[in-house]
Amino acid sequence: MTLKTALATAALLLACGSALAQTATQPGATGAMTTQQVKTATVQFITLEPAAAVTSRILGTKVTNAQNESVGDIADLVIVDGKTVQAVILGIGERYVAVSPDSVTLVRDGDGWKATVNATKDELSKAPAFDYKKKG
């Protein structure tokens, strides 16, 4: 299972949360809300697969490469348009790099998770750095 597949549910939940937070209301002439003026989002309940990855459990997961060398950890996720996981931020020593979610394989490992990426330490050290200061 790739990280992108596992996190699609989390991204969907974020999108649903945004929709709920954007409930628009406008006061009537007297300042009171009328039934017609209150807009609410419809809640959609879902059932998650047992193998679904919850982001709070995978952040900090150690990442290894094909040579089984530790190369860093999952530091963060970048979500665009409120619902799509665009990148996985790997903490590589004192710096961060952004990789495609398709680049990370995430599998259950006992009670936790194991993440692998098909890149050498040298390739990751030469990758463009992700700078939190330049992101919103």
C-alpha cells in the first residue's frame, strides 16, 4: 500500500471538516437568524478499512531505503486544495525534503508502521530542501 492510498481517507476527512467550518449564515433584518438563512453541510459517515493509516500514527515513522538503511522520518504531509496529499515531508537530519506520496511505501509493522523509500542517502542529501519558512 502506498502512502498516497493510505492517506486519501485522512485528506477526505480534512476536506469534510473544511466544508463544515464554512457554514455561511446571514442575520435577518432584526439580527436574528431565520431557518431559511442557515446553511448546513451534510455529514457523510464512512467506515475505514482496518489497514488505514491515521496520520497521527505515521508522523515520526522512521523511513528506510532499499538497503534497509535509516534515511529519516516522516515529518509532515502537504495537503493542497483541502483534500489532496501532494507531498510527504521527510526529515533528513537537519533538513527536510518533499517527496511524492507515491514514492513512499507504508506497511503495518506490528502495532506501528514501516515506511520505505527507494532512494539512497546520497540522493536524499542532494534533493532540493523543503523550507518551512517559505510555506504558509
